[in-house]
Amino acid sequence: MRPKLRLLADDLITRILDEAREILSTLGVEIHNDAVVTLLGDHGAQVDREAGRVRIPGTLVDRALESAPSGFRLYDALGQETHDLSGDRVYFTPGSAAINLLDPESGEMRRPTTADYIRFVKLVTALPHVASQSTAFIPADVPERISDSYRLYLSLRHGVKPVVTGAFTIEAFEVMKDLQVAVRGSGEALAEKPLTVFSCCPTAPLKWSDVTSQNLLDCAAYGIPVEYISMPLSGFMAPVTLVGTLVQHTAETLSGLVISQLAQPGAPALYGGSPAIFDVRYETTPMGAVETQMIDCAYAEIGKHLGLPTQAYIGLSDAKQLDAQAGIESAMGATLATLAGINNISGPGMLDFESCQSLEKLVVDNEICGMLLRLAEGIVPRDDFPARPLFEEMLREGHMLIAKHSRTHLRSEHYFPGATIDRAQRSRWQDEGARTLRQRAHGEVERLIAADTGPVLAAETLRALEDLMVAEARRHGLERLPAEEN
């Protein structure tokens, strides 16, 4: 059986949903996009333009839940299926949109460059337990207005895995859509085999900005999956209690679901988020706090109760280095998320309150992901019954090292981590240089990046991507794209 985690009783889930629906129908949501307001009003929502709020009746929530798919599939740049985001299937994605990179040489955080981003893409391509890319950090050597499309461009040009991304401006979406169409060949092919997931974030409390609500409409129009990233902060921009925070998260997420499904019934989406508690002592939002992790797993239970695929920013750390705190918080969050069956777990590589990526941590987290994917398989019999013949053989031979049963099931039953994880005896560890975790992880980063064989897309597709990106860069005053190597 698959091990599972439950935090909410069924009657508590029902009460949270009832309270969220009441909030949507009475207090409503503040929406700053005229097209979205009109769409909701045309379908029966009560629009108060003077107050700038839209009250969403339960009938619209019910209609959205009826049309929303219970899962969807993602495909890589070559059109091969990589994800079945349904049920309790679990996939891992690096954390997104960091502004800093942890430099492995100095141990200091710094602003990343194009060359750093390409190294990241090549590394993710080589990590077997990280199923998708993300637009993980923001290169500082291009104008901010093109940073969204530029990160997606680099991900598609140098990688193959699907990409979790997003647009911080309405204008960026068009070129980001065109980049995907260039890879797939047509808009219809893109809708048939989605290549990305767009993060769409309401603002706490109960608000959708012009940009994020427009993203919902645009993604629905082109069949691009979205993940709703509600971010209530317990005790600051949400009730201090975990249940109160869950009520707010539910209301904000259901409002996004209604918008998507009214725009295009059946639009694929993940019931996701990035909530956190607010630590009043430091005025921070700790992603590694156990209460933050509990909120994530609990809202995933609500999403599953509604029959929707789920996502969470979890399995990351607030530490500033690749240290014990980073390991504790990342492993604990990722373990809870796996046991909760969260479909898309976003977090590997991330430090410092989602503001810093580390390639070395990403390699370590890949091993955590591998262990957890094994955990998710649970314990099942593998030619173990009847047991007597196995024990007769062991007594006769004195071991089971080369037994047929061992040779058949060793690789499927035991997870063998890579060189980052030390399982050697102390003497061997010393003979091999007594390297620290950070040194071993850095060695793996360099080895995997050096083994990259280059872009996988056809030359004409690569040219189309470059033409689109160069035109967008010039539109914002950048005559040529940055060099791709330091």
C-alpha cells in the first residue's frame, strides 16, 4: 500500500469549503481586470463596481468544479509524455523566480547571469528525479521587462523537460506563448501536448491583479495549464490560525478556478499555493516552518476532496547555505508533501525564503526526491511468498548476495543514491579525499553539466526561438542577447 498523510477530518474539510463559499458569495473578491469582471458578471456574479468587488455565488463554484479536469498530462519539448498529474502521483520541480544564486566558490549569494541560467537548465536535464524545469531564477544581464520570456527561451533552447513558469506582465504572455508554439509547431499541437504550467497568483487577501487575472484568461484560451498560487500569510495577511488561513486559501483558489472555467470549460489547472506563517519575531515568511508545511498538505487534501490535481511550494529551506538547516527543512517538507500525494512539488534547490537558488542544493535535493519516490512506492511483496525456499537457500549458501531473488529485485527494492550521498566506510571516505557534502555536490554539478550534449530541438526550431527572443529584446532596447558563457 502507498503510505499516506492526513491532517484534516472530512467534516473539517466540508466546513472550510462552506466558509470559503460564504466568503466568496458575501464579501467577494477584488478584481482589477475589466474583462474578468465582465465575464463574471455575465455569468451571474454580483458586480459592485463602486467597491471594486465581485461576489461569486455558489452556483458558479459548482459549475467550475463540474468542468475542471481531475488531472492532465505534460509533455517535454520532443512531445514525449513526462507527467500524469492526477491521483496521488508525485513529481518534483525546482523552486521558481529567485533573485539570487548561491555561488559555490565564495559561498555568497550574488545576482545570476545568462550563463548561470544555462548551467541550471543543463543540470536539471541530467537530474533523474526532478521531472520538470522551472524558470528558477532571474538573470540580471537582461532588462527586467523581458526577464519572463527570456528565462522561458533559455529553458526551451537548452533543455528538454517541461517548464513551470509565469508572466509578471500581460505583454510577456504573448511572446511566451509564441515560444511554445514554435516548439510544438501550432497552437493546436500545444493545446494537445502542453509544454508549460503558468503560475497565477492572487494577492492576499481576496484580490486578483490586472496581470494575474489576465494570465488566467490567456492560458485558458490556449489550453496552457495553470497553477493557482494563493499566498496567505498566517497572522499577517490571513488569520493566525491554520484553519482560518485554509479558509482564505480555499476562497482565493476557488475564485481563480471559477475565472478559468468560465473562460474555457475544461481548462487544465493545479490546485496549488505558496502560503506561509508569518514569524513576528523576524518579520519573515518561513517556508521551512512545520506550520507552513502543514498548511500546504492540508490544502492539498481539500484539492483532492474536490477532485482536482494539486501543487505546493514545499520542500525548500530558509537557510542561507547548504547546511543542516537546509537539509532538515527541505527533507521534512518534501517527505510530508510526498505522503500527502501532492502532484507537483515545487521547491528543490531553493534557499532564503524562496529568494535564492543553489545548484549544489539542487543536486542534494534530487537525492531526497529519489528517496521519496521510493517511499511513495510503499512496501509490496516481490516473490516473497512462500518464504521458506528463500530461507532454505540462505541457510544453504550462507548469504543472499547472488541469489536469483536478490538479482531480480535489488534495483527495484533498494534506492541507490548517487555520489553526493556518502555511504562508504570511514576509511574509504578518507582515502577518497574526505570530501564534505558541499564538495561532493559541487563535483556532481560540474560532472553533469560537462556531460550535456547540447540542444535537442531541430535547427529550424532553435532559429525560430532565437528570432522571437531577439525581436522581443530589441523591442525593449537590447540589441543583442547576452553571451551564453562566462
